Amino acid sequence: MPGHWVGRSGRYDWRAGYWQAQRPGYRYVPDRWVQSPRGWVMRPGYWAR
């Protein structure tokens, strides 16, 4: 899992990545920034079939 920046209390902290075994029959969709009516928000990564 890749690392990423996390916004907290007006500053950003780095959250380190880590290793995770591949899940057979799934693909990993990484974290991503998406624009919403309330501004930019981080959508967490997930395993998709």
C-alpha cells in the first residue's frame, strides 16, 4: 500500500506505506483526490473485483 499525506489541524503529515499480499481475483485501486461540492477530499484505496 503506498504512503500518502494526511491533512490534520491545518498541517499535513506523511502516513508511511506498507506491504500487503495481493488478493487473488482483485485489483488495488489507490487513494485518490476527488473534487466534491465541499472542495477536494481524499478517497481511500480499496480492493476491487
